Amino acid sequence: METMPREELIKLKEKKLPEAIKRAYASPFYQKRFKEIGADPNDIKTIDDLEKLPFTTKEDLRKSQQENPPFGDYSGVSMEKISNIFASSGTTGEPTTMVITRRDVNVWAERAARIFWATGLRPDDIAQNTYNYQLFAGAWMVQWGMEKTGATLISMGVGNSKRQLITMKRYGTTYFTGTPSYALSLAEAAEKEGIDIKKELKVRNLLLSGEPGSSIPSVREKIENLWGAKVHDFPGQSEALGWSGSCEEQCGCHIIEDHFIVEIVDPETKKRVGPGQTGVAVLTHLEREAQGLIRWWTNDLTYYVEDECPCGRTGYLLPRGLSGRSDDMLKVKGVRVWPAGIEEVLRSLPSVGQEFQIILDETNVMESGVLTKLKLRVESKESVKDTRKIEEDVITNIKARFNLTPEVEVVEPGTLPRFEMKAKRIIDTRKTKG
């Protein structure tokens, strides 16, 4: 399956597509959508036919669940078929509820196991899962997938860094899952506890997701240097978990194309873009039974290439995973800036510490939302009295990347918050937010 020739893979996707459309159309949600545009589900037979249909957005799902609580009118299955209930993190607004069937559980487990195996997870590994199990679907997908590989699983859940480290040391954890931010925080916690993670722990691979970073070279390199282990990426979101993942070659993330049709769409023109062009990932479920989505607008920015990977897998590659969210974009004096791009620059600077913040306040945000100045607060790597050299490093490198001169405040190491799940680095201190 994973090394199937491209021509056969496209045929397989188009063979699965009509059935996926049929499952989605079983819901009142998609029945109304098709009727509104005068579309017939029987006419959607090819990947190109999908362009006849509208996108499905987070706002659409929230509205559906508000009007038809608690699951919305897009589940497409009866209550007796639902096996699990989850909820999104609510990072971008009101959390949405998700349901899956027993068939979906098996599909998730199989897809996750394929991704984990590609990154090197084997039956003789001891894997430590630090994702939040409280209604977070991702933690369970990781658990089911790891169980399917035959690896030994430690279901730790999120938080309690000291206990996480003690557990790693006691049981010889070789494979770690969590967010990039938590991998950095855990390395810092180990240093404070006097634990040399390269010598005293046995972690060989870190599978990191939940936020951009694992495929950003400077971020990945920093984490790999701290842990002495390989870092792998596992992009996804609550509505479409595990739609791509990296392999041992670390050339990027392979799209799981027999489970998803992925379009990369320009966020402004709403038209598809080609290889090498950045756009929003738009996903159509091919295997989801409950709440299968058609043209799901992820808001995640990425690009794909048609290059062959040495691993032999034929799913198109996302060389840098996800580069950020389109709704996280900041416009500074007409220049588009994404937090992930700022992080990439800062992680490459030896003088800069672990955390940083992007500050929005009354002095740098116009009523239109455009920033007049990029304001950054960064930690120094070590405690220093004179921070001018660090400020100069940040200004020089940010200007080289974005052609902007930021205002930089340097604070002591350990001053800024640490994160166990998704990091919050855009700090809006305005009293009235526009």
C-alpha cells in the first residue's frame, strides 16, 4: 500500500471517493450543502470533481453543533454505532465534539501504526505517551496505534515533568510522544534535576505533534541536540488525525493518501496550487465512518513536492510539515509573518533561550489589526547583565528573514511560561481587542 505506484494510488483514491461521499451524504448537514449548490452526490467521482463542492470550515461545525447539540447534524451514523466521544482543544474558539465508531477506531489504529512504524517504532521499544487523555482524541489514536505495532506502552498523559523523567529512567523509555514545546521543557527540567538525558535515558526517537516545529530544521536540530535522538513529525488536528507523518529518512511528512484526498489551496484565491507552492491543506476523508468531512479547511499551511523519498513510500511529501496556521498570520507593515517563522529564526540563535513571546499591545496594533512594529520578548540562554548583544543578534536575523526591524526585550532564563501541550506565544495585552 505505502509503496504503491502513483497511478494505482490515484485509482484507489477515486475508487474510494464515491463511497466516502455517500457516507457523508447520509448526514442532514451534507444533504443541505449539496442541495444549496444544486449538486448531486453521484456526480462526485474524481478528485477534480471535488472542486465543485464548498469547503467545510470549523465555523460550519460549530454552528451545526450549536443548532443540533451535542454532536451536530453531520455525524452520519446512529447513536448505537458511536463508540467514543472526544472534544477538540478549543485553541481557536469553542471546542467541537467528535464521535467515532468501532470501525473508525480500527482505521485510526492502523493508520497511526503505519506512521509510527515508518519512524522506527518496533515491538522491542518502550513508548511513553505524554498527550492529554482528557477528551483529546490524539492521545487515544497514539495509544491504539502503538498497541498495534506491538511496542510496550507507558500511558503517562500530560504533565508532571519530574515523574515523566523518573519513569523514563526507571523503565528505559526508548520512544517519546508529545509536543515540540514539551520536549524542550522536559529537557530543561532534566537539567534542573541533574539528569543527563543523553547518557542516563535511552530515548532514541521522539514523535512530536500538536504544533509546528518538528519539521522546522532549526527547531528539530535543537531538540535532537538536547536529547541525542531523532525527531519525527506527525501533523494532524482533531478533525483529521494522522493524515501525514515522517519516516526514518526525515525528508518530510508523507501524506497518507489511501485515507485522505489532500488539496493544497491558496487561502486568498481559494484555488488549488501546485508542487512547491504554499497553501492551506484541505482534506477529504476516505475512510472515516462517523463525521466524515468533505473538503475540510484545516487552516494549516503547507506545501508538497513530488520528489521520491529513499524510504520507498510514494505518498507525496510535505518537506517542512506544517508551517503554521493561516489564521495565525500577522501583518507587519504589509509583510506577512507567521509565528513558526519567527520560532525558526530564534531557535537557530545560540544566545537565545527556550521561550519567546510575540507582543500585541496598544502601541503596535492599528484598528485594522495591522501591526506597526513587531515586538518580541525572548529569554536569554544564560543570565547576563548586558543584553545588547542578544538584542542585536535577534534584530539582525529577523531583519534578514522578514525585512523587518523588531523591537526586542530580553528577559532572564526561565522567566516565560513553559508548556506541556500547545504553546501560547502570541500575547495580546490590549484592553479592547479589535
